Amino acid sequence: MHPIRTTWAVVLTVVLTSAPAWAEQPPSEALEPPAAHVTPPPTEAPRTGWRVMGLPLVSFNSDEGFGYGARLMLVDAGDGTQRPYRHSVVAQFFQTTNGVAQHRLILDAPRFLSSEWRLGINLGLLNDRFSPYFGLGGLAAYEPAFAGCADREALKSDPNACPGNPDFRGLRYYSFDQRTLPSVVLNMRRPLSGPWQVALGYRFRLTSVRTRYGTEELGQARDSRLEEDARAGLISGLNGSEDGAATFRTAEVTASLLLDTRDNEPAPVRGMFHELALRGAAAPTGSASNYWGVTANLRFYQPLFSERLVVAARLFVDVMGGDVPVFLLTSFGGVEWLEGWSGIGGVYTARGILKNRLQGQAKALANGEVRWKFLSVSPWQQHLDFTLVAFLDAGQAWTDLRFADGGAPRYGVGGGLRIAWENDFILRVDYGLSPRDGTTGFYLDFGHLF
């Protein structure tokens, strides 16, 4: 099962307590000693039993602000032969200065009940206090002046007027509040033959959507962009006249077929990762909304001239149909899907483009990177690789499956730096800009984008 992606970054691994049991060495078999009577070096006994580790979490991006929190991980190594472990339980607290929260309890069982299936259970409380909404499809317009005000102090006395900005519609014009409690994600994955794998899952969410902000949150009196579309009949489950919050109950079943030939999952040099995923929600699954979705995720990695220069590409296509709740119009399916992903735009999809800039029932995303590992050093016997990255991200969305939206795709360009510790722990720093919208973004996170 692929590690779950979140918006946090792990800065330092600290072992808080460790009380493993050490297995006794089995009696050695009667073997003839080497001819030179050289005694082989002693092998370290495998670690067994339980241990506890703590992970401080730190990240930053231009959309969500500074993120901070911690992870506490309880690992059961079993008898020392199970890899990577027999069970793990993770408790996560994470939130950002711009109102995003992802608090989770995660169970991972790589060989569930001694079978080939790997089981993952993820329980979450998720908040996005100022979730962006710019409209549906590729023609969704963004006017910075509509929600921009240099004089924030003036808004405290009158949130509906900004001195010097006659176009001002409200600081929260492009925002709405969403809260999910609980979020329950069950995933099971197993190998089929060679690089082929299959995955099954179930996802339940109870999500409240609030389209109005109070005066203490500098909320305006006029409609937000989401309320305008709801009154126009474009948003399933909302009509624009809700008093307070509207609640959505969704429950999906999922199935995926995967092909994975990557040589190294955290930092591939060559190989492919492809996935075809299906999902559906209806009354029998426990959902109050009926909808379906199909996702194709294609990734390619190829060295040029040497393994220090790698070209990487990703193509993500997702279509949905039925009564899709507005907060799911940004999401993609597949085994790496998780709430907290942005739609097209943001730290995990299209850098330099605003978070959730494009959304709709159909979405297409393309990412290309050139990665040049220009320096490798080993201070204190710790291997570090430094890699420069140039990237191009592009995306388009359509309101519905009629694909009637016009407009050219939006794209972001930029560059970044990767610092890899032992080729597994990777710091990602990116800066991107979107020429069409005139927006920029800075991102500090961990792991490659794909």
C-alpha cells in the first residue's frame, strides 16, 4: 500500500521511547569453517516487539500558510521477519495558519491475517476553514480585486467595503467553510502477478459546508461565488439560501488495477506507475448522494544520458457523473487519493496556480519535470543528494460531461530543489508562477510531487 500523502512535512524523526524485545539467536547449523578460519562478523539480531516513534511535522505553502503538528507512531515488528513491520498505528495532529486541519488515526497491516492483502484504515477529522471556490469548469474567472483589500483594519468596522477598491465584493468572496467528521477510509491491496496489483476500498464522509462567514471572520453581506452558482442551480445539494451549514453524507466503494515497475518508489529513476480506478456511491453503500467516478493515473520515469538526469511525467484524468457534492469536485480517485489534496492548483497538482483553481465533473492534469542530481555528499556517513528540478504543470476542468467549457488550459512553470537523505527522505522546495492568472506560489514539503 502506498504511503498516504498529506500536506505536512516530516522534518526530523525522533525516537521517543523504545522497549523492543530482542530475539534469541537460533542455534547455528553445523557448517565447516572457512579454509582461512576467518570468523564472520556477528550479525545484528532483528528488532522485535513494539516501539514508539515521534515525528514533528512542519510545512509551508502559499495557499495554506505555515503547517505544524506531530505524528506519534506505534510499530509492532513481530518476530523480526515481517517487513516492513507486522502492524503500525499512527496518531497525527496537524493544522496550518490558514485554517486547514488534518487530524488522523491510521492503522497499517502489511500482511493482514497472514494473507497477501495489505490493510489500511484511516480515521480523520478534516477542516478547510477557507476552502477556495472560483467557479466550475475551464472558464471560471478569477479577479483578485473582488476579494483583495490592502486595508484589513477597515474591514473590521465594515467588511463589505474596502477603501480604494470599488470592485471589492468581500474578503471571503472566493471561500467557503467545510468540515468533515468523521472521515473513514478503508483500503486493501495485494499483488497479482509480477508488477500487477489490485486494490479495493471504502470511503465514508460526513461533511458540513458553510457558505456564510460571520462578521468576526470578516464575512461580507453579499453572496459568495459559491452562493452565486448555487442560486443558479449549478451546485448539487445547495440552493444558495441555506441558513447555516448543509450536511452531506457520502460513502464510496472503490476498485483499482495497478502496474508498478519503478526502481525506487520515493525517488524513481526509471520505470512506470499506472492505475485505473473506479468508484461509486449510492444508497446501498450508505451514501445520501448518488455518483460515480473513473480515474486514470499514468506516470513515467526515464534517465537521459545518465541516472543523474531524469525526465518524469504524470498524466491524471478524472471524470465523475451523478449528483456530485461540491467539495468532491476537486478530488481525484485512486489509491493515493485522500482528503486534503487540492484540485487543479496547489502544492500537489499544479504549482504557481491557486489551490482549487479549476474543478468540475471532468479534470485533466499533466506534470512534467526534469531532475538533475548535481551533487552527492556523505557527511558523517549519511548520504545526501542535491537535485535541481525544472517543471511544467498544466490542467483543465469541465463543468460536466458535456465538455462544453471553452478556454485554454492553465499552466504553471517554475523550478525547485530536492535534498534526499539516503534516497528515501526527500525535502521538496518549489517556486512556480502562472502566467495566465498572474499568480505565484512557494512550496516547502516532503517527497517528490509524483
